[in-house]
Amino acid sequence: MNPDTAPLFNVLVEEIKEKNHGKLPLDLPPQILTGKKGELSTKVMPFDLELRPVIDQKYNVPKTIDFINKHADGEDPFFVYLAYSEVHPPIIANPDFAGKSPSRGGVYSDVIAEMDVRVGEVVAAVNAAGIADNTIFILASDNATGGLLVS
């Protein structure tokens, strides 16, 4: 760890421990968590290498679409933040997309293709809910490949 960031890290660890009754929530294997502001998070399921390539398809996007459908008819505006699990390491393509782009970047291109489909599913849900005229989509990247170079 960088010595310049160690004090900040230690402060964050102490804050996390304080909010979790003196314990660090570092379960193995890593866990998918859910929660609401002001409440402790609860475990949903383990996040392992079997779930890794299908989590956006089987969990993240369906939960997002359910949320949109529940709130679309309401009077109040709502905000959805959907963070795709790809392309953070380990990069493992969904079986439905694996091997589709061998000449255009391989597995990296495969996971980008899946993200394109998943964004389309969310846009389709917004259109089906009848709220497209009152919706803003912001797509951003955190350069998550960790320095992966694709030729």
C-alpha cells in the first residue's frame, strides 16, 4: 500500500468498523450486498467466478428494470445508478457473448458487446414504461481494464 494513502485507508477502515459494530464486513467469498441509505447492508448471494460472467444478465439489469417499472407510474422523480460488473478484472465473458469478437479484441470486445445489449434492455424498459421523454441517460467509464492493452 502507498504510505501516502495509508492514513486515509486506516480512517476509512475505522469508519466502516464503527458502522458495522466493530467488525469489517470482509466475508469470503465476496458477497453481493443490498441496502438502503441509513441501514446496514444485507447479503444477497456470494460473488464468485460462476456468477461473475452472468451477474449483469441475471441480477443487475433485471433489478434495475424492476426498479424502473415500480417507480415509472409515480409522481416523484427517481434516480437509477447501474454499475456494470464488466470490464473489471477478472474479465470473463458471459457464455452468450464469449468468442463472438476474436478479431476485434477478443474477450474484452465480448464483454463490451454484452454491455451494449444490457444498456439496450434498460432503454427498452424506459420506453415500455412510457417515461422516455422525461429520462436522461448518462453513460460513463472508469477505465476499468486496469491497463489491459488490446491490439
